[in-house]
Amino acid sequence: MSRKRRIFDIEVPPVEDMETGKTPAKALARRGPMAAAISENAEALRDRRSTEQSIVEENQKLAQEFVRLKREGLVVDRIPLDKVVSERLLRDRKAGPDDELAELKTSIREVGLSNPIRVEAREDGSYELVQGMRRLQAYRELLAETGEAGFATIPAGIGTLDKPQASYRRMVDENLIRKDISFAEMATLARRYAEDPANDCDGVDAAVAVLFKSASYTKRSYIRAFASLLAQLDKCLAFPQEIPRNVGVELKRKLDSEPGRAGAVSSALLAEPERDAAREVAILRSFLTEGEAPKTLPTGKAAAPAAVQPRKAKTTFQVNRDGAVARCNASQGRLELRCDRDFTMIDRRDLERAVAAFFDALEGEG
């Protein structure tokens, strides 16, 4: 009688037929569905945790990078114009009409703002302006003139609120490359900086050293000279920003060597309250040669005193033609035309006819 097979008997292959280190295929096939589900769930959980950890690490890196860029003022965003204030820093630009603002507005309207302003975020949600007063003014005027929503916000590099000295340096260093900033404006800023108790500055010379550290030694000396000149004549000068460098520096030396001369200069200025900028400079020049002996020519004859030449008037305007903008500067004996066009590619005879037509038109207007 044959032996009955029990249902719990398991057929195990001979040891010599099994691959060492590997699970028999039949054993794998016998793993139950519950065990397979648990194994798959564990693997999925490990993958999920690994993915979450990678996301957390990436977010931390991005956050650190954002903080670094923001601290360095490299985060650029559009901010509302009415959120930009200029209360913390004294400005070096003299208030009044800006003849070149029209060109800036035209450029912004046609191609946009190529250089964002720089601001520092304040705790009250507003932004303190550091660099870009003219750009901000241009946007405000464009918004008032056009009402376009695009001019209600302005691109800005947003930094964190820094120490006043660092903010002043950023503002001043940008303005040093401007061609139109005068020594009088720079000297005025140095004087105001020194007068502000919050800056803890020991006099104008120290203020110049702090604010204009990037400037050359010679330029700093000119700024100090103008600061001294303004300290003596500030209340009498109507157009200090129009004083040429040489006139300001030489007049300061005159006033230092002859203390009583400052009163005479002030009296001469106050005697002509309706003077324009050219006349004011002419008055100042007159005190540079006053009392000097006439120069003697080689022939023995005395040379006549040099006549004071008032500053030449200049007219600046733009001409729009077929979408192109030509910028023109007109002064005594000179007319300058600038536009994005290569005039060397135009035939000389065509240029001659154009210039002749130009003069004919002027004579016809006369």
C-alpha cells in the first residue's frame, strides 16, 4: 500500500541543483500577495521620503540664494511708484527743471528702462531710494502724462536696509560717472552730510573723504574748495551749479588770501537780483582779475584786460521722423545733430543739397 502524500509536504529540490546565494524561483513564486504588497509599499515609502528630502534640500538652497541676492541688491522686481520714498538720504542733485529728462522719457517710452533703480526695503513696506532719482522722476511724469498702468510700477533692484554710509557711497559712486553733475552739487552734499548729527562726521573734509572715496585726490580737493566757497557765498549765489571748476577753485583761493573780498563779492551779486546764470559767472570772474596789474606785451604796450565772456546759451531739442529720433544741440555758431544713422553712406552731393536746403529754410523763416 502506497504512502499517502500529506498536503503540507513541500518538495525541496536537491541541494546540488540549487544556485548558491539565490532564492529558488519556486520559493519566489510562492510569496503571498500580502508580502508583496508590504514590500512594494515599503519601497514606495522610501522613494517618497528620498524625493521629499531632495525637495527640502533644493528649497533650502534656493532660499539661501535668494537671501544672498537680496542682500546684495540683485533681486529685481517691479514696485509701485507711490511706495518709493526719498527720506533717508540727502540728494546731491539741485532741484529744478532738468533739460535732459525729456530724452530719458522718450527712451523709456520707446525701449523701456534698461537700468533699474536701486532701493532698500523698509520695515513699513515702502522702499528707500538709493540710486535713480532721474529715472524715478521720468516714470512719475510719464504716468501723469499718459495714465498708462505700465508706468505705475518701476523695475528696481531691491536690497536690504544698509548703514547710511554704505547707502550714501552707492548713490555717490553712481553719480560720479555723470557728466552733468557739478562740483557745487557734490560740495553741497558733503556739507549737508557733515551737518547731519546722525552721520557722526567731523567736518566737511571728513565728509568728502567718506562720500567721495572712489574719486581721485585732485577731484576731492576741488570738492573741498567748492565747499569752502559755498560756505562763504552760499546765501548770495543763485546758480552755484553753473560755476566752472577753474572759476570756483581760483575764487576760493582769492577769498582765502583776502578775507575782505568775500563781502565785496556778495555785495556785487546782491546788487543784481535779476541776473541769469551767465551773468552770475561773469561777476565771479571779474573778481579774479580785479586789482591785477595789466600784462605788458613784448612791444612795451599794455594789453587790454580780457573781456569777460558770458556762458554761451544752448538750445536742446528732438526731431521725430519716421520713428527715428534725432537729438539736436544749437548754440552760437554751432548746430550738432545726433541720430542712429551712418551719414558716411550718403552721397556727398545729397548731403550738400540737404545742408543747402536747411539754410534756405532758415532764411525763408527770417
